[in-house]
Amino acid sequence: MQNYLQYAIAPRPICFASTVDKEGNINLSPFSFFNMFSSNPPVCVFSPARRVRDNTTKHTLENLHEVPEVVINIVNYSMVQQVSLASVEYPKGINEFLKAGFTMLPSKVVKPPRVAESPVQFECVVNDIISLGKTPGAGNLIIAEIKLMHINESVLDVDGKIDQQKMDHVARLGGDWYCRITPENLFKVAKPVKTVGIGVDAIPYAIRNSKILTGNNLGQLGNVEVLPTDEEIEAFAQTDEIKGILDATIGDGHTREMQLHLKAKEFLDAEKVKEAWITLLVQ
């Protein structure tokens, strides 16, 4: 079950958690059962699961029961090999900061130290620990409220916001697999937050059942509020690239439709949704 879940539910962000026990011993360990669950209050949740092989619990969980504070250090590509090394099951009391070669920074409001190499660090207090079972592989949900955030200026844009292209995130997949989020594989999807799209069901049948357009393309088309006007369609039909298709396919409706759909797909792939719509509605 664990194999299927970790390969199928991916990629997963990595919680690189630093904790301390009641004696002050420091632990640093990564967890990929992790995400953000609230922004006000800001809350992250991660889960140190019981070991599958022998049903024992991890030092992170034991520490949090003693000292309910944690620093969640965000992982990027430049530190991923060291993060993996920190996942080794060293004996209790061994400081993984030292074993993995990371630099400790004192926190401001919690006891565990921060990872200096991490681009973003969250100082958190633990509001709750929820056991999901006592069997091997059972998780323990750590509800961690962020009290202070540290951001390296190197990942900020000119407006002081995090630049997604500068983060160089990595994420966990199944087994030994990870993925890296680079500028080349980043893309945007327009969020229908301020608009109410017409929906795929409102797209004309011939377009909705196109052999050229993909489901993603239909999602783009369905995310517009209104269709182009007749005047816009007529004007666009006179442009060289569209007029060339129309002139070359006089008397051949099947080829015309295919060529117009291909051109519309080019526009959609370039995020020119309005131009794509006009192309599809040209007669």
C-alpha cells in the first residue's frame, strides 16, 4: 500500500523539521507527508509515520510530545542530497545538522534551531498531535502554527515577494525519485477567482468534440466570461494567417475545420485564449 500511495500521490513538498527534546538534544529530519492547511492563522501539517518494518516511532514525534515546537525548513535543489542524508536513522541524541553538514541558526521564538541553507524557514508551535493509528505505517498529524517566517532575500523579486522561479524547489515522488521545479518546467494556469467562466458545457459541440483540442485546451476555452463579438471575429478573419487558411480550404469544410483548430491550439499553447476563440468561431 505504501509503495502505491507514494508513487501515485506525487509530487509532495518536503517538510525539513528541526526539533529538540526536553534535554535540548537537536533532531533534524525530512517528511514528505506535508502541506499548508490554513493561511489565517497560518498552519502547516506534516506527519511522522510509524515505521513500517517494526512499528516504532521517530525521534521527531517523540521530541514534539516533549517540546511542542518545530522549525519547518523549506528544501531546494542545492540542499537535497544533504536533506536525504539527514533522513538516516541515527541514534537518539545525534545531531543531524552536524551529520548532514548544515549550519544551525538560532530561532527567535522557538527552541529548535533553523537551517541556514534553507531559503525559507517557519518557526512554529505545535497546536495538536493527532494519532491516526497504532499499526505500522500509521501517521501522526502535527498541526503546526507558524509564528515567524524567515525568507532569504535571494529568492525575492523587486516587489519583495517570493519569485517562484528563484526558489528551485524539489519534491518527493516514490522510492528514490524526486523532481526539481526549474524555470523551464514552470507554467501558469489562469485562476478563475474574479471571473465566472462559461464552462466546457457551453462550448459549441463541434469545438467541444474536436480531434485536435485537448482537455486542457477546453479548460482554457471554458474559463472565459464572454465570447468574442461578431465584429471581432469578422476583423480577425481578414488577417493574413486566418485568411490564408480560409482561402486554401474553400469547398473543403473538413480540412478548414482541422486547420482552424490547429491554429487555435497554437494560440492556446501560447496562452492567447481570445485569439483562439475567434479562430474557432470563424466561418
